Amino acid sequence: MSDVTAHEHSAPSSEDGIPHPYHLVNPSPWPLLGALAGGLFMGGMVVYMHDGGWWLAALGVLSILGVMFGWWRDIINESVKEKAHTSIVKIGLRYGMMLFITSEVMFFAAFFWAYFDAHLFIDEARQYARVEATGGVWPPEGIVSVPPFGLPFLMTMILLLSGCTVTWAHHALREGHIKEAAQALAITVGLGVFFTGFQAYEYVHAHFGFTEGIYASTFYMATGFHGFHVLIGTIFLAVCWWRTTQGHFTKESHFGFEAAAWYWHFVDVVWLFLFAAVYWWGAGAATH
């Protein structure tokens, strides 16, 4: 192989006078501070669960939020000001977001597993304690399930509509219509806020509490964590809306928004499974 051919196949570097395609991150305090904040929160929760007060856990939450704000601010600066997010870097970011969403799928799979195990094997003879506690029926005796085609159906329509508006925003960005994208994102954020408000209303008016058996526990764990993800996704999209108004996104470069849109579509899909399995199927089982 000639010297010219060898040079063409070598990775570009600063010595060649060519900008390196990979992002070499500057020394950052955020990984260490993030670990300390997480440890503080964990320690605070241990103290709280041993009747030691909630202030240490609250301090841990505030510390985590501070680290998140500072770290993500630096990432935005790297993208917008330093132009460090090259096409190669964006591939890595996309893979990272895909793996994160995959881990979230596994997270919710555990809750669905618990729900289906209790539902499908509610009268199994070997689960005598479960049968005794539930009466061998699902929903268990004494549980008044949430009517699926009331508030849950309205919440489903809200999330499906929000999926349409976030897709609208994506297409507007890809075509360079920044103001239109900002409008669509504002509507999406508003729909997310509406969903969270309706879910809070549902919890307040539910006929069962978190500690009232396996049905209540699986219901609140699955729908509650989904509601938390909706809240996180709403904040994610609100930040994207602000960044859109500040001109951070262009039709060529807007991965920050794409990551938020992927996350929001994931949240939508999880809710469809929750509506079908927990609200509709679960309530229908009580009438047969």
C-alpha cells in the first residue's frame, strides 16, 4: 500500500490539520458531583425509611436536579457554541438514546409481568395466600376498578393527540419552519400538562389506596411510573420548545428534539398497553 493510500485510510487527527470527528470532552466535575448527589439521595431515603426525617432525601433530590441542570447546560453549549456534535458524535448519541429507551422497556416489563402474573393466576391453588387475600377473582373482592371509557379514555386521546403534535413539530423542523415547530411543541407541552392533571384527579378520586392489596400496588406502580415518565417527557419537550425559540435547532441539526420525540412516542406506546391491559381488560374481567 502506498503512503497516499495509507493516509486516506487513517483516522483524521489534529496533526493532519483536519478537525477530529470525535468529541473529546473537556474535564468535567459533573460525573463526580452526580455520583455524590445520587449517594446523598440514597442515604436520605434510607434515613427516611427508618423514621429519620425527609430533609436529607430532599437535599439529595435538589442536588441531583442541580447536577442535571449544569451537565445538560454544558452539553447544549457543546452542541450550539462549540459545534462539537459532528455527524459521528450524533450517531453515538442516537445509539445511546436507543439503549436508554430499551432499558425503559425492560423497566416497565417488570410491572406488566407482576400485573399479568397476578391477573392470570389469581386462583392458582399453590398461591393460597393470594387466593385468600383476593377471593380468587380479579379485580379482588372489595376493589372498585376505574371505568376504562371515562377519564382513562380521555387521557388516551390526549396522549395520542400529543403524539400527532410532536410529529408535526418534527416535520416542521425538518422543513426549516422554526416558528411552526415552536407552536407545535407548545401544544404538545400543554397536552402533557393536561394529562398529568387528569391523572392526579384520577388518583385523588380512586376507590382504593396504594396499600390495599396486589391490584392496587400493581395499578399504582405501573400507572404512577408512567405518569412520572410523562412529567419528565413534558419537561424534556418544554426545554426543546425553549431551545427552538432561541434558534438552537436547525433543519440539519436537531437531535436534542429528536431524542425528546422518541421518548414521548415511547411514553405513548406504554400508555396504550396500560389502557388495554390495566384499565380495559382488568375492568372487563370483573364483569365475567
